[in-house]
Amino acid sequence: MAARLVQNEGQRWNKQNFLMHAMGANTGGQVGSVMAAAITLSVLKGLGII
């Protein structure tokens, strides 16, 4: 959603702007968060906390 908002605002100011590549950073951040959560859960399970 954030990438679409940035794209719309950018094109409102300059019709030649193409900013959708920002979506790649958003997707990469989400994948990283999921991987970090999986590792954290694995460590906690290994320690017998969960």
C-alpha cells in the first residue's frame, strides 16, 4: 500500500515519475521480518521456552 501511495503522489507532481520499484524494498522487508520471526521461534523452542 505504501508503494502505491508514493507512486500516486510522485506522479501527481511529475507525470514522468515511476516509483513502483519502492515496492521491492517493502517486499524484501516483509520477507526479512518473517525469517527473523521464524529464527526467533526456533531458538525459543530449542531452549524449551515454548
